[in-house]
Amino acid sequence: MAFTFDGPLLLVGAGKMGSALLEGLIARGLDPRRVRVQDPAPPAEVAAVLARHGLTAEPRIESLPAPPGVIVAAVKPQVMDSVFPSVARLAGPDTLTISVAAGRTLASFEAHLAASAPVVRAMPNTPAAIGRGITVCVANAHVTAAGRQLCEELMAAVGEVAWVADEALMDAVTAVSGSGPAYVFLLAEALEKAAVAAGLDSALARRLARATVSGSGELLAQSGLDASVLRQNVTSPGGTTAAALAVLMAQGGLEELLEKAVLAGEGRSRELAK
């Protein structure tokens, strides 16, 4: 794929998400020679990824031969205020800034950029590491149709891409898809513990839990059927699944707990954005 932007792509922060995005982009045809990476101390496994593509992480980038076509801000939210201002000075009037930092608002980036700077706030999730993530984006008023297309092409390197028009919805997105993998992993943990409690040895319990969760997710992805239909397909009236679901779907059960969990995550996301 020929990514249509001028100048280099500047990746600020070479952690797990930044390196996953970089690997995805290079796999889709981005020339590594078009990339500059700023990170004072990337993890060893990320440094190995960079080296494999002939790249090194620079502690600080003071200048570039030309303004970056794209800046991807992938540092932790709590250090963004100390890192981004110096990076913003490298931006040109047409540089597209994409933030993948949870909780950081469009305004927090606009404050350091030119008045007409295009900025996208993006929320990917950890399955991006295997190209199976989903990223939700919201753009400021200065992002053109071409800018949105470029952002979508870039973020599609790690999975699906969706958009919202209202930035306030990003708190709910964070609580659902951003944090959601942790909920699924907790389900696998809990299923494994329940299997041991039912008498299975730990190795088999772990294998069954992992295969059931991952296989069910893949079935959900490939079938095109609603989750409720797939659930019903497994559930024979009066059978073992029905007995178990009667517990999970009782008042105060899994559905209510997940709703409370998402609302708690949404609230915390709003707090962190202040």
C-alpha cells in the first residue's frame, strides 16, 4: 500500500502499542526509511523490532529535514504533557497528529499546535498486537476527508477502524473496547478456576478455558450471527448450558455486572481527561 502523505512518519513512544502499529504499517508497505522513532528507553523486545527494520529509537528529536506528514503520539497519558510540546514544534501546517493515548482530549493536543492543525484522537485495543484490534477515532474540525482516509489506512494496519462524531463518546469506547480485552481475559481466568473447582487438573482447566474463549471469539467474528443467536444455539432447553446460564443471567448476574463495570470505566475515563 502506498500511504499518501509527505514527509516522515514520526512515532513518539515505542511501547507495545506504538511498536504494534509500526510493525503493522511496515507489513502493509510503509518504507521504514520514512519513519523516525522518538523514545528514550524502548523495551528490549521493541528495540529488537526496530533493529530488524533498520531503525533506532532516538531519545529526543530536535529537527527533521521536512515536517512530518504524520505524528503518532503513543506515549503514556501521564507523560504526554512533558513530551508532546517539543514534538509539536516539528509539525507543519498539514501534519496530521494521531493520538493513541487513553483519556487525552483533542484540545490537549490542539493547545500545542497551530490553530488549523488536524488532530485525531484514536482508541485502539491490545489485540492490535496480532492485527485483530479495533480502533475508534474522532477528528477535530480541521481533519479533511483525505486526512480521515489517511488515518483510517494507518490504523487499519492493526485491525478494524470505526469513527464517532462526538468526542464525549470516547469515554464509553475506552470502557468497552479499550478495556474490554481485560474483561475477556478475566472470563478466561474465572473459567479456568471454576474448572479446577469442578475437579479438572489445572493444565486441562487452562487449556479448556483458553480454547473455549478464543474459539468462541473466532466463531463470533466469522459467523456474522448476533451473539444472542450463537448463545441460543448452544443452549438446549433444560440442559446443562441452560442451568449454567440461569445463574449467569439472574438478577445481579453477568449482564448487570458488565454494565456496572463499563459505566465505572467510562466514569474513570472522564476523570482522567480533566
